[in-house]
Amino acid sequence: MRFFKVCGILGIINVENCNPIDQSLLVMMASSMTHRGPDGSGVWVQADGQCGLAHRRLAIVDLSEAGHQPMSTPDERVWLTFNGEIYNYTTLRKDMVARGYSFRSNSDTEVILYLYQEYGELFYEYLDGDFGLGLWDCEKRRLILIRDRAGVKPVYYTYVDGRLIFASEIKAILRYPSIDKSIDLTSFYHYLTFLVVPPPQTLVKGVYKLESASMMTLEPQKGYRPHFVKYWLPIPKVQAHRSFEEFDDELEFLFASSVKKRLMSDVPVGVLFSGGVDSTLNLCSFSKLISPEKVKTFTIGMDNAGSFHDDSTIAREMALRLCSDHHEMRINEADLLAAAEKLALLQDEPVSDPVSVPLYFVTKFAKERGVTVLQAGEGADELFCGYDNYRRFLRHHSFLWQPLSKLPCWLSHIGANILSYSNSPKSRKISDVLVRRAKGQKLFMSSAVAYYEMEKQRILAPELRHAIENLDSFNVVAPYYTKIQNECPNASFLQQLTFIELQLRLPELLLMRADKMAMANSVEVRVPFLDRDLMDFSMRVPDSYKLRNGVAKEPIKKLATKYVSKEDIYRPKTGFGVPIQQWFKGELGDALLDLLAEDFLDSASIFDRRQLEYQLKYGLRTVNEAFQLWVVYNFLVWQKELSCS
């Protein structure tokens, strides 16, 4: 029987002359991640005390000790702490056996160790999976940190007291006795735009996140200065000679293969189910491999939601037709407020997508019903142009942005200044667009933007506004534009948009909300749409294939109609969401005002309270304005937890 491990990893490396690493320190820091690995723990410290590794283990299949971590090669020269799953483990193991390696366990962790011995630093090229890992080579005194291609699993690191510390969660790093918990104001400024801090920074000064598809190496030959390799980029390589029918066949094969890789038939299989196209295709594909009544589906509904409509009714009806073992729970505003501080702590740093709330509750609900692995639909929209926002940006680029390029810069500035005084959210957005056009910037920053530049100036305290007056959040995405233009000079606007989304919003917002909320309940979320081969496939197809007949995500929808009716697939969908616009008009709004009034938070030095009170009282005309307040609320709750820790 093989192992499946979802875990928390931790390591400390002395990169300067320091006291030997204390094993008890590793144990104390790793204990903050017990939720990631409640089934066991392990610690190893090198004899001379230069390196120490720790591990928390959630074993979904086998609880024996054969796959215990940290794990070493038989000669104990190479040690590994690993979080995740390698889906091509079986093939790799056979290859390693053919090359003369003997295995002591059925663990994919051991395969990684032998791959490193065989191929050195290039071992990552052979891994197909979702993972974060830390590998220590005792002989070469080399540390390697790697995060998977899509960014499903997080890795954080910092330097303190002549040491490098890495972990699956920031909270483990913050357990280090002399760590500085100051807020990075530059990161905070960008957080207000992107709902999350862009990599490699975090909201905690001096603590960093490893970017998706990245490897960091530290070794004495380079003075223990970090060396980074970006080992995969979503660069378009369109195969224009192929027909749409050929692409359809390949998509069907690749998705079926992805689902099969992620299936473990000896544990209950769960699907996060909204009744929409992604979750329906997930469910139907799994049901082809095992009987549908063995597949548990989970959805969530909202009470006291006003005019907000969730998909729980549709999900219930679809699950009944597809014969899954369906489970539904409901939450309300009181549930959110009761869990708010806990959710902020679990996030490590604010991941301010309100969908985090239902994700936390529905994964907790699934865990209570014996499900430890859940399939989710993240990635389908990013890879196949599924969001309405994407099509909106495409229209704006053609009919607004390009015509604006003909305006002289001075006229754009005048128009922007006039519109900036408006209380209309739409006018302020147009003002921001005019300013960026005048600066020679690009239209797209992210499909999820909370506060644009001028809006941030309104809500920040005057002192902070002055301290960060030269910042501009477009500078976060400018290097992404440069990179794709260098790699693919003829990249279309949609291809550029996709490139940016796969570097920032997908790994740092969507995948981190899934990881943090699910792992808080010791549940693993798997994402079949982000399979390595499917991601490569999405880079090979033209824009016209993704937007066939002007329909968003048409290839996925067409594939889903092989299982259910067109009416089911092409209807409007809401998905997992939260009625925050309604909730901010009630107790959630009161909770925000209370947080702004708490002196120990020193929020007065960050926010202009009067502006936020005005927005709360008069500015809830649109869902986006409620999203903005959620970004503020989430930060304040997190800041409160940080100050108390």
C-alpha cells in the first residue's frame, strides 16, 4: 500500500557561524502546524547542528512509520521534508529500481531522494505533482527549496540571526523567538489592490514566499546567497495547424488522465460541488472510475442573504440526478463573525477573497463526515478564459484602451483629475484607467482588484499616504509584461492576461485560500484542472478555441455536455460566494467599525476612519465596494491576531 501525505514542513539552516540548532526549537515551531499534520511528527538535526528539519504528517492511506519524515537516503547524506503528492510516483519508482535503487518504503518521498541522487539539482524536472519541499545535502551543505508548478502548496522563508528558516506556514516562522513581526508597508499597499500580497513578499517584513514553479538553492560555494530558478512559465506555444476537433479529443483524454491520477479508491472521495460546469465535470469524471454513490459531494448555502442567490438548490438537484452522496450545510453572518478571528489566524496573512469563508466551513463539514480528500475546480477559468471579467477586459482593450492611446497625455491627466473627485465607483475606475494610459502602462493588472491607486489614497491615513506616495501597484505586474513580451513578442492580450493570472492571482489568492482553509481542517484539496499536462495543453491552443463562438470556457462546457444536458451547463452560475454586501449592512459593518476604534491596533496611522465610515454608510451600492471593505476588515482582524500573538 502506498502513502499519501499532506503535511507541514519546517527547516532551519545556519548560514553563518551560529549556535547548533536546538531540536526543541524545531518541535515548538512545528507544533503551530499540527492541523496540517495531526497524525504524526518528526524531527532531525544534523550532528554538527548546522541543519534541522521538522515535519507534521497527515496520512490519508497508511499510518505506519515506513514513510516517516524527515526521510534520508540509506547513507544519510541527503535529507528531505516534503509536503504534497507526486502523481507519477509509480513510473518514477520503476525507473529508479531499474537503475539499481532499493526502496525501503512505498513512499513517494523516497523516490524524490533517489531522483536527487541520480539527477542532482535537475531532479525537479521529473516531478509531476503538487508539492512544497526542503532538501538538505549534508555532503555539499546545500539546501534546495521547491514549490510546485501551479503553486498549490506554499513555501515561506526568512533570514534571522544568521539562519535561514523555511516552513509551510508563516505562523511557524513567527514562533521563532527573535522574529520581527512588523508589517511591510509596501506589501500592505499592494495588498489593498490585489487582495493578497504579491510574491515574493508577504505582509510580514522580512518573510518571503517562494513563487510558484520556483526553486531556491543555498550553498557555501555561493556564500549562501539564494539562487532562484523559475523552472516553468506559461508561455504560449500555439499549434495553429491543428483542428478544434483534435484539441477536443486531447482535452478529454488529458482531463480523464488527470482525474485518474488524483483518484484514491480506498478512501472516501469528495467533490466541492456547486452544480456548475467545473464541479459537474469533476463529479462525472470521478463517477466513471468508481460508482457515483461512493462519491460524496459537498455544497454550502447562505442564510440571511437578502437578494444574494447561491447555488445550493442547483447543486442539490444536480447531485440527485448524478446519484452522488450529497451533503449540504448552511451558514449565516453570525457564523462568520464567530469564526472571523480564527480564520484570520489560519490565513497566515490576509487572503481576502470572501470565498475563504464558505471554503473553511464546507471543508470542516466534509472532515466531520469522514472525507479527507476533496476535488475542486480551481484553474479551469484561468486556463480557458472562463470569467466574465476576462471578456470584459477584452472588450475594454479593443474599444476603450486602444482608442485612448490616441489621446495626448495631458488630456488624459485632465480627464483623470476631474473624474477623481466623483463619488461614483465607475468614474474613479475610469480615472485610474486614464492615469495609467497617460503613464504608458497596461490595462490589465488582475481580474480581482479591490482598490485602484486613487481609491487607496482616499482611505489611507495622511501620514501613511505621504510615506508611500511614490508606490504604484502596476509596478508589481510590469515585470510580468516584460517577461512575456521577451519570450513571446506576438502574445495576444488574452495570452498576456493569462500569463499574469497564472503568476499572481491563481497561486497566491485562489490556491492559497483553498490550501489554508482546507488544511485548517486537515483536509487536502486537489485540483485536476491544474494538472501539468493540462496546463501545457492550454498554452498550445489558440484564443479562438478558448472563446469559441464567443462563449467563455467553451471547450470545458462542450466536454461536460457529454455527461449532462446543455441546459445544465450553459445556465448562469453563482458558485461558492458570500453575501458580504448584505452582511456589511448589518453586524459585519458594526464589527468593522469596532475594529477601527480599537486603539491597540493603531489603525488610525493606517486608515482614514472617516472615509471608511462614509464608504460603509453610503458606499455599498455595488458588490465591489463591499469587497473593498472586506479587504480592510480582513486586514484588521489579522493585524489584531498578529499583535496578540
